[in-house]
Amino acid sequence: MTGAAVFAGVSSPAAPIFAGKPMTLNDLSGFLQRNRKKILLAILILLVGGGALLFWQSSQKNGEPDPTNGEEGEVPTFSFAGDTWKISGQINLGKLAETSLPQETVVYKVSEQKESTTESQAQDIAERFAFDREITNRVSLPGEERMFVFAQDEVNMAVFSYPREIRYSFKNIVAKTKNVSGKIYDQATAIQKSKEYLEGKGLPTTDIVFFGVRYLIYDVEAIVQTQNPKRANALELSFVQAVAGQSILGKTISEPLVRVVFNRAGTVVSLSYKETDQTFTQFKIVPLLNFAEATADLEGKGLVISMLPTEAAKERFIETDDLTSFTPQTISLVYYQVPGTEFLIPIYLFEGKGAISDIEVYANVALSAIKP
């Protein structure tokens, strides 16, 4: 995909182009488009006492990619449901330490537990977040799924019946981050505070593990990533499930199981939380690419699945496009559920810095870890 215009950090949240705009429930459409199959909904929310309107919209996903060999008894090939790009230029491996990787691993089959949230349970959840029990809007979705929307003066929340999910955020995250004083949590403190917050809302944390952290700068119409905690006005933490010690990134990679965003004052300004409604059974042992093979395949087979401008690119107008250079800094083995299948397959996730022409970005590149 080429030629999608964005303004420094404002990009489609698909695949995981982490949205340059602050993540609010107004942005729910983009995530629903990539995280939900065949959903077409239009929601008009009447805000209590305000008179303002929030319009949420999601269009039907444009055809999930079909794995090329997903027949019974075969492991499907790696495919991705959202927008992806390639590395069309130089790859610099100078900052990537040679990493010991396993020679083989297990492909898993996923079983859904089919648990759902009732309307009464959604109201109970809303109360734990200090909302009234009165539901602002009820939305019927295909497959008997429902979404219960709660809105108050500063915050919104949506509770999905199935798959069970909660989305909560301030309506104006920029106002809740940009001019707020305080000190950003360090990583260890933030992890602990996240779990305390979730448990305080009655949301289980026993089946999730810490995955990653990003220091962010929210500004009007833009969000960028920084490696300097003193410059950040928000801290984003991601948590996922794990199987056999390996993280599971789910169906989209862009949306981990749990995402928590703190501002400088330690307030949670955005939360997405999915219940762990899946179980995994071993399907097949597969051989894996070694470090040299994986790095050699990066240019031809790597899929760029995440880009976020650095602080230096904050005010630049750019077009999302193939990377003209990429300098990976880490490589990790993770699991990913291939869209349209019940399989968890191993992939390598490379994280580092790249460029689109002269615009520097942080990027994630995914590569199938299975040896042909």
C-alpha cells in the first residue's frame, strides 16, 4: 500500500499503524474495522446534558486475506488483515545483536470459549468505572453480538458482549495529557499501577503478561513517540496472553489484549481490555528460521506493520509508504493468529527505527518464523 497521506503521526490505526490521533472512542471505527469480522455499524450517541454528538462508524472489513494452505492438517501461511508496507531500501543490522533463537516450536489451535457479557453485567462494569447504570445506546451487531455504550461529561465507554471487550477513554486525551504536570511513571511502577488499576475495576490480571512500553507525546492532531521519558506526556503499556512462555499478539498485532495509557499525573486516560476467552492446544511442531536466515529474509519477506513518527518528525507532512531504510534493534519470537483461521503460528517481530525518505519513524516488521 502506498500514497496514504498522513500528518506526522496521524495515520490509519490499521495493521498496526498506531493512530497518530489520540486513541478515543471516536477512533473506535478504525480498530473495529480491523479487529472485527464483517461488522457494519453506525452509532449515534446522544451525550447527556451536553447536546454534543459523537458519531462512531465502522465499515465492513475489506476481505480478510485467505491463507494459501489453510486446509485441515496443514499450517496456514502468514498473512495479515490490515495495511502493510515493505522495506524497499537499505537494512542496517549494525544495532541488532545476534540472538539465540529456538530451532523449532509448536503451532497451536485456538478454541473460543464463547462466553458473553450480558446487559446487566455491562451495567455492573460501568458502575465500577463510575458511570451511571443507564445505557446511552444499545447497538445490535451481526452474530447476536451487542455493544453497550456509556457516556458522561468527560469520558466514554463501550462494552462488547462478544468477544468480551471494554474500551474506555477521555473524550479529549490531548487536554488530559498535554498540559498536565507530574512525572511519568518508570516502567516497573507503571506495570504495577496498571495491574492495581485493572484489579480495582474488577478486571482479572492473572492471565496477562507485560509485553511492551512506549513513551508518547500527545499534541493537537498529532502523536509521536520518544525515547526520552522526560519529554513524554503519556506512557502506554501493552499486556498480552502467553503460551509456553511466548507472547500471543492475537489477530491484528496492533491491538494487544490490554492497553493502558497513563498521563503525567498517573491518571488512566485510555484503556482497552479484552477478556482471555481462548484456550490453546498443540497442533504441530515446526522448524524455525535461525537468526541469519531471518535477517536475510527481512528485505524480501518482512511486512512493515507499525510506523509512528519520531519526535523529530512531529510537524512534518508525510505519506505512509514502504520504508526506504530500516535499522532493527530487537528481534523476538511471538505468536500470531492468522486471520480467518484457528491457528496460532510463530512469527519474528523486529523493532527499530526506519525512514520514509528523510522522515524518521519507529517501525515494527513481522516475518514468518517457520522454515520452508
